Amino acid sequence: METPVQTDPVPPSGGWRQVLRRPALLVAAVALAIVLAQWFDTRQQVGELQEELARRLGEGETLAKEGRTLARQSQETLAALQAKVGVLEAKLAETQSQAVALEAMYQEISSTRDERLLAEVEQAVVIAMQQLQFAGNVEAALIALQGAEARLVRAVQPQFLPVRKLIARDIERLKGTPGANISGLSLKIESVVAAVDGLPLAYEQRPKAETAKPAAAKPASVDYWRDLGADLWRELRQLVRIERIDQGDPALLSPNQSFFLRENLKLRLLNARLALLQRDGKVFREEVRQSRELLDRYFDGRAKPVQAAQATLKTLAATDVSFDLPGLAETLTALRNLKFPRDRVAGPGR
């Protein structure tokens, strides 16, 4: 006989309650629930992370593409900038070389211009010295010095200031010179020299002719013979005249002597002019005195040209021409001292 298999008895429907009453089963159930909840939460988070990662990866790829594009553009821009910088450097080098050449040209032109200016000023000062030494012409010397000063003023160079001060001092000294009218005195002497040939000599003078007085209106009844007698008496009076001569008998001169007299007077006047230019007051006064004596002795003092010449010589005799004109040697030395260092500097380079 077969043995009947024993089976566990089925718990009654109220068994779950018994199970729940077991702590181990309860803890296992709670742990299982927690694990399941964490698993679902973790799965959800992982899904979200995957989505976020996919999104981030997409954005990163987009950014990478944009970065590569920007990098390529930057490289192209950098290459273009490098090319431009190379062109600019080449232009800068060319500009620098041109600037150096221009600076050298400017220095050369400036040096040449200053040398030319100094040469012109030196020439003007030399002309002024010649006018003072050989001609005594203060006006011409003033004009030359004022022209030199104007050139230095237009140059506006500080190194020329000492020379400008010296020239300005010389101008003031010349303006204060008492003999600044030498040219005027010389012209007066020239006017007398030019008039000598036309001056009448004393022995050539003639008595003044009496001018007939206009006849008054007479009545028609005046006797004809009375008028005739008056006319005859007037003509007879013209035959003999008596006049007074204030000086001694005028010297009678032949034509040749008259010529040499006039030439001698001219020489006296020219010597006076030369003494005037040389500022030799003693010789000047002596020549003027002798010229006046020749005029008074041999020429007709009643003639207006002779009187004018005598008045001119009287004015010249009262003029003091023995004065010292200021020298310009100091100014000329300063100019040459300023010019010679430039020549020495420019000499080795040339």
C-alpha cells in the first residue's frame, strides 16, 4: 500500500496577519520597499542624467564646432594681421630711413642757410665799416647795419642774439653821432665846385646901368625943345660915372690866369671835401678859409652866385668835422667767431 504524502496544512485565511506579526518578515518587506523605491528613484535620476548628459554633449559638440570655426577665423585673422604688420613694419622701416634722410637734409639746409645768413650779415657790416672809414657816410652805414639786424630778426636763432645786441648798439651809437650830416656837407661843397666856372670875376664887373624913369603924362603944350634938352642931358650923364668899390683894386687876370684861378679854387674845395671825409678838422677849416679868401679877392661879391657860394663856405667854416665815428671791429670779430666754428664742424664731413 502506498503511503500517503503529507502536505503542510494550508493556513487559514487569517495567516497573513500572523506573518505580519513576525518582525523579520516585516523588516524584509520594508527593506524591499525601500530598495524598490530607491531603485526607481535611481533609475529616474539616471535617466535624467543621461538626458542631461546627452543634452550637454550636444551643446558641447555645438560649442566645439563653433570654437573650431572661431579658431579658424582667428587663425585667418591672425595671418592677415601678421601680413599687415609685416607691411607696416616695412613701411615703418622705409619711413624711418626717409626721416633720417630728411633730418640729414634739414641739417644740411639749415647749416647752409645759417652760413649764408652769417655771410650776408658780415658783408653788410663790412660795407658799413667801409662807408665810415673811407667816405664818412653815416647814413649808408646805418642802412647797412639796419638791414643786417632785420636779417637776424627774421632768422629767429638764439645763437645770433649776441651779434644782434652788438649791431643794435652800433646803430644807436651811429644815430647819436654829431657828424651824421657828412653827406649833406659834401653835397654843399660839390655845389660850390659846380658853380665855380660860372662865378663872375671882380675885374669883369660893370657899373650898374641907370634905368630911365617912365615919363609922366605931360600936356600937349610942353615944349619940344625942353624934352630934347632933357634927353641930351641924360645921355651926357651916362658918359662919366663915379662908383665906390669897398675892396682894393681888383686883380687884373689874363684868360689863362682866370682859368688857373678857378681850377685852384676847385682844388681847395676838393681838398676840403677830402678832409671832411677823413674827419680832419684842421685841414678842412684851412681849405675853407683859403677858398673864402679867393672868393673875396678875385670874384664879384655883388653877384648873387658869388654871394651864395660865400654863404655856403661860411656855413662850412662854422661846422666842426673833427669827430670820431664808432668802429665796428668788435661786431665783425663776433660774427667771424660765430662763423668759424661752423666752418670747422662742416669741414670734416665735407
